[in-house]
Amino acid sequence: MSKNHHLIVLIVMSATMPALAQQPVSGSIGRSISLEELQSMALGSNPTLRQAMALVNVERGAALQAGLGPNPYVGYVAEQIGVNGTAGELHGATIQQELVRGNKLGLSRDKYAQRAKIAETNFSAQQQRVLNDVAMRFYETHAAQQRIDIQQRTIETANDNVLTTKEMLNMGQVGEADVLKAEVELRRATVSLKQSINEQEKAWRELASFVGIPTLQPMILLHEVDSQQPPMDWDLAISHLINTSPQVIAAQQKIRHDRITIQREIAEPIPNLLLGVSTGYNAEANQAVAGVTVGMYLPVFNRNQGTIRQARADLSLACAELERLQLDLRNQLAKQYSDYSTAWQRVQEYDETMLPKSRKAVEMLEQSYRDRRAPWISVLDAKQFLLSLEAEQIDNRLAYQTADVAIRGNLLTGGLTVPDVPASGGHIDANNQPR
């Protein structure tokens, strides 16, 4: 295995202490798979994305419906039936049509089309949530496998320490209490390995759930540990978040939606024209006749004053929400960025200084042991210290990777939560015909 590539083997183990202590981690594994492949599978299988797309289609349907004009009325007319012994003054047909004025249909269509845009932005946000969660669980699974490798080597070192301590007891160099302590350390390492195996299984199951395929069988995870990107500086991170966050974009689109809503509600009192045409045969006069009616409702008492006031209040609320959201995202980023920077600093310090020096110490002590200038117990202590540093580095890398995913992914998580819905208009939407 190359230095830059780690093949992460996911297995299910039921092991007694001897098996755990002596056998390498292995298993019957299918094909290998990368993070990009898992994310692609998630985009096709995660049910929340289907929900988010359904919400887009809901608003598109509403936009279509809101722009449709009223249907004409067609009826039969019979007047003065039996007058003077005739069939009546008029027998015929009538047609009535409401003519919508004030561009109300166009404004209604634009309003719901804007909601569709908000739903599309929410769909993009949900995609980002799914991709972020899959990436985070991928790295957690990767880290869990690395911990298993560390625990196996720790068990080997602990077992070697037990044998060494027993030999030293036979030579009178240590007491029986030292042997008991070494045996406890071996048992503790064994328990830690079992815990790491359980954590690995949990991580894979969570990963499969976010992918949307809970029956997905364990595979080899392909991951280039050294391919991680350096951290974004604060100015770039905050600019990226505020300018590209789907939540911010949706909030801006909501303001546009509310402005259209105000225009639509201002147009609502403009009376529609009611046009009617009737034609038929007047049996009394013995001739064909026709009639025309034209009318409208006068906005004398109800000029939609309350709903216009509500729409303007909604706009004020949406503007304040955009400001609140931007401040909240900045606050979230500040908290995340602190951990992000600390994790990167620790990764660099361990990689560049602590781990190389610890490995060099092990090599030097091993050489001293071969030269009979250092006891084997000192070599084991140095190995154990190196393993502890490597275990800490696994946690450091995981902390950095998850923070990096969150920051580059606009702090969006929740790949199995119900997608956001476009804001409703409350009373304004409580009509058979959306407006």
C-alpha cells in the first residue's frame, strides 16, 4: 500500500480476545468505491431530493393555475313563458365572461413562478446537504477503519509488553504487579479494538442511510489522505458563504416574491369587467332578438386594504429575515472556523514535527536495543507513544475534514431532514383560485 492511499476495508467481526489480538483486519469485500461514486448514488437515491423536486413541481403547477383566466358561463334563457298564449317573449342562449383587469393574472403567475425559483434554490440546498452528509460519513468510516489498524498494532505492542514483563519477572527485574498491569493494558486494548469495530459498523450503516440505499453492502473505500485541500482563510470563507449560500439566495428570492405580492394585492381592487351576451327568438314579437349586459363590482367598502397591509408587513419581515440569516451564518461560521483552524494546525504539527520525531525515536531505540544499550521495554514504550500520536492524528484529520466539508458546503447538513418549503402567503393564499 502506498503512503498516499489507504484502502479502507469495512468488515463485520465477532471475535474473542485471541482472535482480535492475533488476526489482521480482513473480510470478504466487494468492489471498491470512491466518495464521488457514493455521492452520485445519493443524488439518485436519497428520498429527500425527490421531496424537494416535488415541491418545485407544486409551485410550478400553482404558477400555471394562477395565470389561467376565468371560464365563460353559458346558459339557456326563457322569459315570459305563456304571455298572450305564446311560448314566451324570449327563448335563447346567454354567454357571460369575466374580463380580468389590472394585469392580475400576470402578477399572480409571476408570484408563483418566483416561489418555484425559491423551491429550486431549496432543492439545490438539499442536494448540498446530502453531499455534505455523505462526505462526512465517508470520512468518519475512513477514520474508524484507521482506528482499527491502530488498535491492532496497539494489541500487538501490549501483548509483546506482557511477554517482556513476564521475562523480566523471571529475571527478578520487575514484580508481579508489573505483570498484572501489563495484562490489564492488553485487555484494555482489546476492548478498544472491539469498540472501534462497532464504531466502524455504525459509520457504514449511517453512510448507507444518507446514500439512500440502506442495504448497501460494505465495500473498499478509496480515499487519498494527502489530497485534502489547505484551509480557506476567513475573508474567503465568509465571502463564499454569504455570496453562494442557497439559504441567503432563497431569502433574497423571498423578498422579490413579497414585492410581487404587494403589486398583486394593490391590483386586486381594480374591478374586473363582467360582459354578457344573450340571443334568441321572441315568440310574441315573432322575431330574433339579442341583448348585452356590461357591469363591474365597485370597490367602495372593500379595497383590499387589510391584505395590502399584510403583504407589506410580510416584505418587512422578509428583509429583516435576510439580515438575521446573514448574521446567523456569520456566527455559525465563526464557531466552525475556530475548530477548522485548530484542527489544521494540529494536523500540520503532527505531520511535520511530532510524528517524524516519534518515529525517529523508535528507530533510535530499536538500534540501541540491537546494540545492547537500551532495554526492550523502552522500545515498547516508544512504540506505544507513537501509536497514541497516530490515533490522535486520525481524530485531528477527521475534525479538519468534516469542518472543511461544512465550510465549503455552506454549513449545510441534514441530508435526511424534510426539505425547506417556500413560504406560504397565509390568508392571501386562502382562495380557490391562487393569486
